[in-house]
Amino acid sequence: VTVLYLDHAATTPMRPEVGAAMAPFLSGEFGNPSGMHAVALRAKNAIEEARERVAGLLGARPLDVVFTGGGTEADNLAVAGVALAGGGRGGVVTTAIEHEAVLATAHHLAALGCPLTVVSVDRSGVVDPERVQAALAGGTAVVSVMAANNETGAAQPVAAVAAALAGSGVLVHSDAVQAAVSRRCSLDDLGVDLLSLSAHKLGGPQGVGILAMRPGIALEPVIHGGGQELGRRSGTHNVAGIVGAAIALEVAVADRKRLVDDVGEARQRFETALLAALPDVEFTITGRDRLVQHSHLRIPGVDAETLLVRLDGMGLAASAGAACHSGAVAPSHVLTAMGLTPEEAAGCIRFTFGWDTRPEDGDAAAALVITAAGALR
Ligand SMILES: Cc1ncc(COP(=O)(O)O)c(C=O)c1O
């Protein structure tokens, strides 16, 4: 069965350019970049070249780019790193729809004594910047608002949040892990002080994250050890992964317009065909500002898990909610925060298109979903 892969929000197939750039560092070039000899220096040069590339694309200085062991770790370092900087217990303001990488970190910090406010959202799935601003207190150190939600695809008004806080001394972080594939996400584009990315959502390898920051931000490390990454992230570098992450970001940026066009057409065809055959299909995000690669929906009377299993058997890979932590079938905290009932949430299914999606894949996917849903109703 040909697999129609529509789960790019969970992870993306690796771009060929990325694998090619990584290959030397998975075989002959094995050096530890922290060493002093030629073998080590070649690895160090590769990392520093990757850092410059990433810094240029994100509008940061190279020394303000930290490579981590994934998007989760970049989020942890941003939020905990700022809140705990200088031995403090800074306050955290975040939102109910963040990825667990931010939310669970925020709750962990609260247990350590950092004041925490989690801003709720309404059915739109979009955070209200005024509510974020109203949540600020004297001791707030960091505000974290994702650029777009990984489940629903709802884009968030990060720039408005950041603009409202300009000059306040409160640092603004954004998890741009899902948004960066289809939207401009430099520090200036988002207007933020810190941003997190994950290579595997961009056609790069799993297990590599990027945290980019404005100059002069002091971070308390989350991982302690040999002092790599200027003490901000200890541990021997994942050289191949870092090289791959930088190429992935570069290719993603260069190919963004083409991706947005193709994916936009695929989704348009998909949703139009679904609506024609299943007029009661409900799209979770009805506002206009959603990521072009996301289609999050439910078909009343059709259970998501059952539909997914059936689709999988037909060669279509999609997911229910966030696959990043799948296994547990608890109602999604994002959909719950938006006010969906447990039944509604259990019906939701997420199709996410990506760099290898062709416009006609939208038709093919719709045909499979219509057949599968028809058999289940
Ligand atoms: C919005 C968001 N943030 C963070 C992460 C975590 O990134 P990683 O899988 O690289 O740890 C993910 C997905 O897994 C995500 O979708």
C-alpha cells in the first residue's frame, strides 16, 4: 500500500539535502567538537557553521543560538532558564494551549516557587493578547505563547503580545516548532526575545532543537555538565544532527513559498471534497488565521481512533490530537481548554500536510476519508 503521510505535525520525512549534509558526520567525521586536535576541529567548524547559518535565518547572533536535544528541551531551557536565572524564582505567564514542553515546565517551576498564571482560551482556540497582558504581575519574568498550536493549527497573536510587553522588562518566548515550516519565524518576525524550533518538524532529524535569543539574556541551564554551548547546554554535541538541523531550516525557508502553495492547494482540495460528501464535517478552527498545513476536524458520529485505524489500513497516516505523546487516549488538553466536550474531543482527527505533499494528495486523502467514514456510520 502506498502510504499517504498526512501527519507532518508529528514528524516530517527527512529532506534529501539534510541526509546528504549529515552523512559525513555519521561515518568518517566522528570528532568530538570539544577537543583540540584536527579531528575535533572539523566537527567544531561544522557546528559553528551550522550556528551561523541558523543565526542568520533567525535574526540572532551566533552566540545567542543554543543547540539542544529537541524542541522540548529548547522550550524547557527558554522558560525555566529565564524564570530561574540568577537564582531567582521569576513568574511565568503562559497559555492553556501550549505544548506540554512549555506547560509541564511551567507547572514544574510553580512547584519550585515560581508564580504561574495559565491564560485560558475560548472556542476560537486563539489566545487573547489582552488576557495575557492582564495576567502579568510584578514578578513576571517570562511570557510564553506559541506561534501556532500543534493540534489545531490555530496561529497565535505572538507579535501583539510582544508589542504590548515591549519595554516592560518581561521576556517573551515563543514555541515556533509548528509554525516555522509555513510562516516567517525569526526573532523580529515574531517580535519575541526567545524562540524554539525543532529540526524534525522541518525535514530535519529528530532529537535536535534550536533556541535563539536576543543578546544579553542570561539563562539558568537545565542540563548540567561539561559546559558546552557556553554553559547553557552541557553534553557532547550531536554533530550530525546539528548540521542537519541547520540545513533543514535553510531548505525550509528557501522552499517555504512553494510549500505554502502546494500544501494550500492540497488542503483546499481535501476540505472541499470532504464538505461535499460529508456536509456535517466540523472544522475545529473556523477563524482565518490557521496554519496552511493543518486540517483539524471531526465527523459527527465517527470515533477518531476507529477512523484512524481504518485509514491506516487503507494507507493513510493521520493522527488524533498530538501524536508527540500519543499512546494515552486522554482528551486533549488543548481541545478541553477550548471548551470541547470529551465526546467532541474524542472525535477530532488531525491531517497535517508537508513538504512532500502534492496538490493531488488532497483529493486522494479525501476519497479515503469519505470511504472510511461511510463504512463507519
Ligand atoms: C508545538 C510543539 N512544541 C514542542 C514540541 C516538541 O518538540 P520535540 O519533539 O522536538 O521535542 C512539539 C512536537 O513534538 C510541538 O508540536
